[in-house]
Amino acid sequence: MLARYLSRSQFKSLKSYSTLSTIQPVKQLTHPDTDVPQSTLDTIKEYEQYTVTAYARPSIIISHGKGSYLYDTNNRKYLDFTAGIAVTALGHSDPEVAKVLYDQANQLVHTSNLYYNPNAGELAKTLVETTKAHGGQWARKLFLSNSGTEANEGALKFARKWGKQFSQDKTEIVCFTNAFHGRSMGSLSATYNPKYQKPFAPLVPGFVTSPFNDVHKALESITDKTCGVIIEPIQGEGGVHPASEDFLGALRRRCDETNALLIFDEIQCGLGRTGKLWGHQHFKKECVPDILTMAKPLANGVPIGAILTSEKVGDLIKIGDHGTTFGGNPLAAAVALNVVNRITNPEFIQSVQEKGEYVKKLLKQIQASHPELIKDVRGKGLLIGVEFTKDPSPIIKMARERGLLIVAAGCNTIRIVPPLTITPDEAFEGVSKLAGAVDQFAHA
């Protein structure tokens, strides 16, 4: 029952999602960036001497978290609408996850893949059988990795091997505009964004980029030289744009016609985030992949990723074709097994749908107050995008200074990706703070 997966208070609070309150924008800056102790600034300056400057970060240091909240070293409390970029689906410092970590660390952390371990095997079985139970009869085998990028790299390798069964020229990978598949060389080659790609050119050859949701162009791009097509059924980093049903259906049929593999990158939109087990389940039953990649929420922040394949792809991969030292280690697999068993419960997933609709209704109140500024509120479940008519980057700081953490996406969009365990009161609090930030932005 749902009560097994949520606290009693959360279970009761689900009824609150049917009651919509009027948003009152939070105007007060409770967490101003100027209110940072010199000791924090000194610590950051010291750390920066020893770390590569790959990130633009505010001058705060996060020390701990609980549920939907994070705290900095100045003991300021932030409502987290980022969930570690859609990772901490069960919130921060989840007690069950902590117990699994403790128990497993006292038993076995690592062996490498020279040997079997029971947690990895049970996790593979659970993900395959759970997918089948949710209608995914295509699912057959699993390869465990350490991250989403690694999962995508493996999927691209599998597609290349698939193509070379038929022709040495069948090596092209078709990808799409505004996609994000990772930053290692193969996954970066499939991530069409000049800002990310240009500094590291030349990229891996053989990648063809086609416009997202353009059926005609996609059919032209996928040819007999195509070994694989990789796509996010609902783009995350690219601005929270769902594929159209006709588009996904056309890709499936064209891959069948050309004997190419269809790869769904569900690293952000999978595992309950959209109110379905998998994001592609919002579309026609025929819109199924040959390979599906996952990561982010799989172990609630413990690094792990996975490649789920159909039988024909799983049987293709032979000893020595791929490998990983850490992937599927007993610690990460034990946590993932706990998380998967909880977030894939049908009633839990249903609650994500209800929460998502509630949050979108709250966000549309902000849109109604600023129709000239907010172009769209869209998404599925708790993967929500608020698209603005101009660059909304300043809103991130304005929200943070009100104690709300949010993250940007492409196409002038703010992403709303809180923990899946968020309560109605927390959702209302967060959108109220966002409303105050939007008001400030509108009058800046």
C-alpha cells in the first residue's frame, strides 16, 4: 500500500493536492547573497586553489539536508526544487537509504566485476521484471554502470556493434537538437549544443543531428547507414520538451525499416519522475525502445547508471565487449534495489502525477500574473518547465535569496524538479518564493 512508501502525514496530505490555494509572492530576501560570513568566503577561496574551475557556483557551502530541504554552513535552510538535478527522488538523508548504506558498507563495498554479487543480480532482475509488469515486454537484460553518461556511452557502443553485423558502413548515430546526453566524447557528440561541443572538437565522427519533433527531417536522416537513434522522450536540459507521439512513432517505424536501434535516454525522465515508470509510457504502446538508459534517481544520489536492453541487443553483447570496474558494485546496487522497490510502486507513481498537476496549477497562477513574461508551463509529473520570454537566469539568484533552489534549462526555461516525496505545503512554499522572485525579475 502507498502508506508503506510515504509517511502517515504525507499519505494524508495527498488529499490536499485537490485544493488549490492562492499564491502570495514572497517578497522578503531571507537569504541574501551578501549575508555570507567571511569564513565561508575564505574556505571557498582555499578550495578553488585545488579544484578545476568547471562550475559557476554561488558563495554558499551546503553542509546537510533532510527531506526536501538543504542547509548551508551558515545554517540557512533552503527548499530544494532541484533534487540534485532530478536525482534525490526520495529526498535528502532518507533513513532507509542511510540504513542500507550502513548495513552494506559493513558487509561488502566492492569486488569488481570479476565476480558475481547478489545485489547486482537482484537489481537487474527487479528492473527487468518491474518494467515488464508496467507493460514493457521489450525489456530483457541489464548492464550496470556508474553514471548516466557512462550508460549512454555503452548504449552508443552497443549500437555500433549492432550495425557492423550488417555492414562496416552502418555506423551512423542520429540525435536531435536541444538534446543532452552527457559530456564525455561519445555522449557529447550526441549533445547538440555549440557551447558544449566547440571547445572539444573534433568530436567522434558519425553523428547526424536532426531537428527535434520534425518527422520529415528525421525520416530523411535515418538511413541504411544508421545503426542507432538516441532521443530523450521528454527533453530535460533542453527545456522540458516532450517528443510528440507522431514523432516517436515515426522513429520506431523508421528504425524497424532500416534495422537500426532506437535508444531512449531516460536518465532524467525515467523511474517515476514524470508520473509513469518510464517517460516513453506517456505515448503509444508501439513507442518502445531497443535500449533504455537510466541513472539519476536510481540510487537517490549514490552514483549508478544502467543500460536496459531488449533480448536481441542483450544477446549481441559478448564477453569483453564492454566493462566497468565500479559499475554494479554491492554498495550502489544495494541502495538502488531499495530505491527502485519504493519509487516504482504504482501508488507512489500515481502520487507523482497528482503532485505534478498541483504544482503546475500553482505555477500557472504566476503565469497569469505575468503573461508578458511567462510563455509556457509544461511537463509531465514532477519534471516541469517554466518558459520565459527572455533569459530568466537572474531568477535563480532571486529565488535563492528567498531560500528556494531552482535550476535552469535551455530555451529560456526554469526547471522544477523537486523530490518526488514533496508535500503540498512544501510545494506551495516553493512556488510562493518563486512568485516573489518572478515579481522582482519583472520589475528589475
